[in-house]
Amino acid sequence: MSAARGGGAGASPAKKQKIGAPATAVPVAAKDVKLLHSARAGDCAAIKAAIKAGAQVTFQDHEGGVSALMAAAEGGHVEAVQVLLQYGAPWNSVDHRGLCAGQYAFAKNHQAVVDVLVNAGVQAEMLFRAIESKKSRESKASEDNRKYLQRGVSYEKDTLVDDDKRGVMMEWETPLMAAHAEIICQTKGDVLNVGFGMGIVDGYIQGHAPRSHTIIEAHPTVYKKMMAEGWGDKPGVRVVFGRWEDVIGDLGPFDGIFFDTFDDDFMAFHSHLPRILKKEGVYSFFNGIYPENVFFQGVACQLIEQELEGYGMVSQFITCNIDIDKNKDKQKQWDGVRFKYFMGEHYYLPIITHSEAAEAAEASGSAGSEAEAGAAVGQTPSATA
Ligand SMILES: C[S@@+](CC[C@H](N)C(=O)[O-])C[C@H]1O[C@@H](n2cnc3c(N)ncnc32)[C@H](O)[C@@H]1O
């Protein structure tokens, strides 16, 4: 769960289990069907009996890929969901439509079940992260990132793509980048952007006229382009060429930081925040984790929140509407792109601050709720692509 963009660096470590309809008809065991029915009815005793009799808690029906956990979640049966989880039902299995148990519960407004499943997802991911050592995760991310940096990239009309036809950046994200720039430039102080891409966020940062504007970029082609566009000569702008991992030690602290790289471990960047983010500073990052599944995205946001808490930071996520799927011109930007890194109608824009600053703001009555956090930066961003 570390790459916000790109397919590498464990972009799908939730070990999501997607099943398709079997190629040949497989006989269905009566005990599995019994488990499914018991889960649908929320009958905990019958669920336990079916499992003890040998029913598979991972069973998904052949027609739609519905699992016992999904059936219990859809019925709003909190206890049955808890029992199934205790017996090892995977929280992240998806049916033939790509929906997980959390989405079944969400669709029927069963908030208590949603909460249980989010919690199960966060616990499982934390365990997964603990087992997969920090070192091996970081070295995998680093390998993916180095590979990307050695690939060719090219600028098309509205996109930046790598030579594997993966979209690195797209013009439709412009309103999101404007919102991120607004968040991190509220003090008009010293601002850092990691990852230039198409320079969209940097254009907006310039519009806020901060005291200083540092940009870290590691890809030679991107760096060449930004220099040709005169970014190296702009007053107050400092361009640092290199991987952030290699140059961050000599930089900071900053009032505002935005992080948006590719095939990279953005969570590794977080360990630097206590030093590089000033006491009253604001940090944000491109939040493109699990774009294909809003429930997994919610779990990821919680996980990030918990991880940042460990660094003494508080996180808030502001909802921005995106209507790219309805906009035919913007949709065309995906033509020929192999990896669709964003889907859906909502974008959860992260606002991260030191907890002491958040507590002080709350005590003075200037922050607290999500809406107030938006107000503190001018207005709640409502980006419509
Ligand atoms: C998605 S683009 C950034 C888009 C940018 N936010 C914009 O508004 O156009 C990601 C950028 O990060 C750069 N990048 C990737 N890995 C990096 C690393 N380790 N250090 C610094 N830059 C990196 C890529 O070359 C690319 O230019």
C-alpha cells in the first residue's frame, strides 16, 4: 500500500482476491451453500456449525462471486460479520463486479458493519506491513522507482506517459492540483513540491507567490523540460535534481509540502516530516491509492492516518468531486494508456499538520471539523475536473 501512482511498489498489497467465474463447472458443496444462507440470515450459531462441518469461509458462489461475509454485510448482521472475520473470512475478497463486503454494507447503509470491516482491513494491513519488513518494502519501492527513472517518458498533448504507456500525469487533474497548491500555500512561506511532472501544481504554487519555492525532480527528461521552460531562472524558485531520498537531508524546513512522485513509496517520505515540516506547516500528497475501490481507499486513508499519528501528525481528508468519467474530452486522455491510475467520482484530499499545531488551532477555536479545516485555508476546496 505504498505507491500512490504507478503500478509498482506494492500498489495492491491488500492481497485483494478477485475471482472470476470458473472455466469449468466445479461442484458446489452443500455445506458451503449452507454457510452462505446462514450468513445471509445472520444466524451466528448456524455459521459456526457450518464452518465446523467443513464449510470454506473463503467460498464465493459461482454466479456472482458472493461470499458469506458479503451476504452477512449486506444484511447488516454485525455479529455474523464479526464471527466470519474471526474464522478468517478475508475482508478484501471481491465479487465478479469487483465489490467487497464493505461496499455491500455501505450500499445498504449499514454503518456499524462498515466500521467493523474498515477496522478489520486496517488491522490486516498493519499486520501485513509488520510482517513485510520496512526494509524489504522500501527496497522494493526503491527498485521500482529506479526502474521508472531509467525509462523514457514523453509529453503528449495533455499527458505525460512512460515508455510502457503508463500515465504518469494528466491534464484532467488540474483542479486537484489547484486545490493542493491552495492548501500548502496558505502562509505564502517556504514551499516544497516533490515531483514536477507537467508542472501543473508548480504553476499554481507560483500563482500564490510564496516566499520560496523548491522543486525536487529526478527524471532527466522531465528535468530537461523544466529547465527549457525557464523554471531554473524564476525568482524564488530552486530546482533540485535528484531522487528525493538522496537530496531531502539537505533541505527544509518548509511551511507547505506537496508530494506526488511515481512508482514510489510515499509512506517512506513521511518519516522525514517531523524535521522538514515547520511547526505550523501543512503537508499534502496525491491520494491515488486503490482508485478502483472506494472501500479499500477508505481503509488506506485510515492506515495513513494511523501511521502519521506515530510521527505526531494529524490527518484530515476533504472530499473533492471529480466528474471525469462523464466528461468525454477528459476521458480521451486515457486513450492508449495502459494503467488507469484513477477512477471514481471522489478524491479525498489530505491535509496533514503537526498535532500540536492542530491542538493549538482547536483551542483557539480556529479549526476542528473538516469544513473548518477547509475554511482555514481560504475555502473548502471543491475540485471539479
Ligand atoms: C505524477 S508526476 C507529478 C505531477 C505534478 N504534481 C504536476 O502537477 O504536474 C510525478 C513526478 O515525480 C517524478 N519522480 C518520480 N520519482 C521521483 C523521486 N524519487 N524523486 C523525485 N521525483 C520523482 C517523476 O519523474 C514525475 O515527474
